[in-house]
Amino acid sequence: MCGLTPCESRRTTRGAPHGRGHIGFVVEVPRDEGGYDTFFASEVAPGDFLRALFAMRPQNTFIHPLELFGILAPYLCPELSDMWGGADVLYFGDNEAANGAAIKGTSGA
């Protein structure tokens, strides 16, 4: 399996005191007969979620926790849960802090 998590975070804007964020993932699963099945999801991060993140650690943007949640999201997705058992997973992440947190459980950011 191959996974990618495109996420974004914007600084505080009018009408969104904790900014805006977006979480997504793309997973490609190889078929036995060749080719791939592609699964994806994309969602705007709820304001309550951003407020909770801010309460844990005040910050200007939430790119690190949103990227980390994007890494975790496919594993929590009920439609994909049966595919993970015994699967080899190759993950592509463009955020070093989120990658480090996923591997070590912590990040220096």
C-alpha cells in the first residue's frame, strides 16, 4: 500500500480565530491481478478540533498536528480497516515534524 497526506493550515483569519485547516489522504492498494485501487478523503478541519489543538499548545498554524492526523486518518477509516492487517505500507509525507512524530512519538517542532 502507498499513502500520501496532503494537508494545509492557514493563520488566524477573520471569522476563524484559530485559523483554517484541511486534512486529506490518498491510499493506493495493489490488486492481485495488477493495477491499483485508489481511496481518498478530504475534509476541512472542524473549528472545535483547531480550538482543542490551540488549548493544548498555542500556535500560529496547525500544520504539524494536521499532517500527523492525516497520517493517522487512513488507519481509522472504517472502509480501509480490513486492508491493513499484514500489509506492507509505504508512506510519503512532506512534513518532517509529522513524520518524526509518527515514527518516534514526538517531534522537536
